[in-house]
Amino acid sequence: MADHSGKPRHQGHEARNEAGERSGSKYPEVPTGDTRFTPPAPAAPTEAESLEGWGFEDTRFVVKPDGSTVLTGTRYNISNVALPDLMPWFAGKLASPLGYDNRNEPHYPPEIPAARKNDKLLAALREFLAEDQLTDDPKQRLRRGHGHTGGEIWAIRYRKVDRVPDLVVFPRSHDEVVRLVEVATKHGACIIPFGGGTNVTEALRIPLSEERLVIAVDMRQMNRILWIDTVNRMACIEAGATGRHLMSELAKYGFTMGHEPDSLEFSTLGGWIATNASGMKKNRYGNIEDLVLDMQVITPQGIVERPQQAPRESVGVNPRQYMFGSEGNFGIITTAVVKLFPLPEVQRYGSVIFPDLKTGLSFLYALQKSGAVPASVRVMDNTQFHFGQALKPAKHGLAAKLKSEIEKAVVTKLKGFDPYKLAVATIVFEGSKEEVEFQEKTLYRIAGEHGGMKGGGANGERGYQLTFGIAYIRDLTFEHWAIAESFETSVPWSRAMDLYERVQRRVEKEHAAMGLPGKVFFTGRLTQVYQTGVVIYFYLGFYAKGVADPVAAYAALEHAAREEILAAGGSLSHHHGIGKIRRGFLSDVYSEGALELNRKVKAAIDPDNLFAASNSGVNGPVALTRDEEAH
């Protein structure tokens, strides 16, 4: 891998500015030599993140005595405004009494297991780490011992986590991580890497059988851009950089990675690689495996790195490939070299209303074949459309109410759309003026051919940006006795609608068979598109008051949904990964020979299981709770 020292290369920065001027050519020449430069280090992050739920500490949904809901803070386009319809809408969908007076009060923090101690290990770490780079504070250890599945957040709010890390370490350089791995090996400890902690796969849960001292390595102080090459459009970035900081820093130099997962604000570059992530603008910029050119990884067998990068190579089996989707099993990713894209000349939003989801799927299929797919295009089913409507503030004034009534009349009477069947596409166009104009012209023509009706740019922008604000909804539902979570799949075009309908029927059937209260909450949207198929992203939930074990009931319901997904031709996961939550399905998607190969790769790279997360089934079955251990 190329020099990762981050030493300034200001001559490269100058070369790119002078290109063409020296040559006197009508057409600027390609700059030569080393065209990299080192940007200043970013300011230390100051935004406090929640330890007991999703997102920022100052942001959460609160139900008021009048029944309206408010998202605290000022960060999002729905922040600090009364949302009178949200809780009544949820109550109706769940056929359950959600409301201000029916509250499931959290009991955070739970009982936290005592930390294992090793004075010799601690002394060895203090030889190269400052005191503020080490902590055994119970709440900090707890936070590094879980991700963001519904079951994990329910556990820290209403139950407990039976095993958490014993020590949290915050390295600030590649060399510190190298020494950390050496110390852990020498003193018989084990390691679990921690990025943003946003996974929904139980990837951070520690097996109860782990008796060694567990070190959680929080990478987020390694967040620098070590160098940028604006000529060759590459950057070397430390793996702990969160999406929000990475994007804002690159934008200062006119570039973007274009990788925008729903968890953009909190997830990290290293976490994207370790989970083989995808983003909302995949259509334009690609998935994480398309964006990463190289990486530096510290494993028990040494450092995986290479002296340089090339646009594309055929060099045998490149060890970096093992790290995509590795989920912390093989080592710690410290840096990555990624592709860059110029910030788009034009960014515009759009939306289209279709008579139903099936028509929306047909539209996406035709759009994909046209070669004019925009950066992001997502088609929401009817439930998600109404969910979006419930997230709108109250309409005040005659003009606003009149406008709303006219819009409804156009959709339902003039176009004849059934308001309880229609689906809505939200669209983001990015690129040059010519690209965007071509995409808009093609997309709206195809939409019209499928009976679609333009819904306006403002609705498209609101729908896209809502993604970040509505992530806080899950924690709100917990506090009012509902449990819900998301899951996803990718599926061939010809089987997509059948899969959606089969999953819906299956969860409705299972919800009734389990005798759960009210009605099941089920919704989905069609997100990223491929030549061969489409991604479907689901939300599933139910009212849990009176249910003896809501987490187990939800797990059983989602397990049934996943069975149906696989039976209908869908993938086990598109971008969330396996972790431990889906390990039971691995034999359905891999042959025994493939599973054994993965186990042997783990044994060869890490024979002593120094990296002890035990994800993706590489260490066989593992128990995460006392109940699992007892059975």
C-alpha cells in the first residue's frame, strides 16, 4: 500500500493548480509526479451521541400531553415542530392504544457486568497510550458491547446485557493499533473492533463463553484524511472517520465519496468495509467494494498492506478481499484508499406518485434498462407514504389547508389513484447539468408511461432527508410499548413483487398464530436497483404490552420473514451483513464446503481467536445470553 504516513506533499497540491499554465498548450496537460497533499487535521468532534439509543444526545422523539410528538433539537427538517398525527397514525396501524398516558418507562442503565482486570496488560498499554485513551467506565463499556438491533436497545433499556467489554481503548494512530495487538496477544486478552456501533446484526455482542479480558478498540479518534490526490481522484483516510465528518472534510476540496448509508452520520469507513456496506446513492457512486482501492489491516499474521494503488489489477488473490464483510473476524482496518468524485455540478430532487407498488416496480425496471438511473430512486409502499404524511406538521392558515386539499383532489379524483394503494418514488439527481437534464427527461417520460404523476422536488427532498430523522422513531415506539426493526434483501426483478407479498402474508399469519396484540406493522420500499434485480427494505413491528418476552417474539417473527425471503428467491442480506443474528441461515445460502473454507480462513489468519467477535459463523454456534447458554 502507498505511504500512509500522512507527510505533507504540498508540491503535489501546487502542481495541480499550475497544470496547463506551464505547458502553454490549448488543452491542459495531466499533472505529473506525486500529486498528493495532506489536508489539515479536522477539529475534534463535539457532538455528544446518545449512550441509550439512536443518534445524537440532544435529539429524541417526545410525546406531549396533547398527543402530539416533537423531535427535540434543530438538526433535521422535522425537528422542533409539533407532529399531531404521528402517534394516532401508529396507534391505528397497530390497532393498539399508543399515546402519552401509555408509557413504557426505560430503566437505563441496566445492571452492567463488572470488568475483568489485568494489571500487567494495563501497565503495558500505558507505556504508549495516554490516560484518556483508556477507560473501564461501565456505561462506556456497555456502549461498545452492543449495536442497534431492536433486541439490543430493548436489553439496555429494560433488561441487561450479560457480557460487555472489560476495557475500551481509543487509538490515535496505526502504530498504536499495532502495539495494542501485540500487547493483547502477549497478555492473553482478545479484541473486538468498534466503529460507529450502528450495526443491526448483533456483531458487537460478546459470546458468554469468552473468559479472556475483552478489549473494545474504538477507532473514532483515527478520523484524519492522510492525503488527497485531486488529480487521480483518490484519498487515504483513517478507518475511524464517520460519514458525516468524512463528507464535510472532502467537500472542502470539492470532492465526495458518494457513499451515503442511512447511518451516514455515525457509521465509519472501517465499518462500511467490514460489513460490505451499500449507500442510498449507490446507483451513481457504487457500493463500498467499488469505492475502496486498497486498505491497511492489522491481523495476527502481520500487517496487510501494499506499496501502491492502480486503477485495476490482476494480481492473484488479493488479501484485501477477505476484509469486505469480515465483520471484525480477521483484524482491524486502520486506513483505506478510496475513490473520489467531484461534487456534483447540479443536485436536484424529484418525486413521482404511482397508482400502486407493482406499477412502481415496473417503472424502476424500465428506468434501469434505460441507462438513466439517477443517484438515488426509491419507491415507498402505501404504508410508508402514509407514514411520511404522519410526519408532517399541522397545517396552519387557510392557504396551506386549501393547497393540501387541492393536491389530494388532483391525486385521488383527477388521476383516480386510490389513496390506500398508491406508492411514491423519491429521487435524487446528481451530476453535470447535461447528465441531470437527460436523467430527468428520461425518468419523467418513463414515469408518465407507467401512469405516474410528478409530486414535486420539495417532496422528494423531504423524503430523502427524512431518512436521517426517522431513524429515531424506533426508540420512540419502545417507550410506548411497541417493538420494531428493519431488515433488507436483494432479489431478481422477476421475483420481487412475489417476495414482497409473500413476506407480508407470512408475518400477518405468524403474528396471528403467536397471539400477539393488535395488528402487525409491515411496510417496505424498493431502494437500490441493479441490472439483475432490486433491493427491498422492510420495517416490521407489533404492540408488545403484555407480551412475556417481546424481544423473543420479534425475533421469531423476523425469523419467519427471513425464511420466506429465502424461499421466494431473496438474499440473506444486501448490506446489513450476518453478524450473529443471521448465522442460523448460513447453511441455506452456502454449501458446507464454502462454510468450511471460511472457518479455515479464520483458523489460518487468527488461530488463537484474538479477534473474538465470532461473527458470520466462523467459530460455530455461540451463546449471547444466559437463556441461550442454558439451552
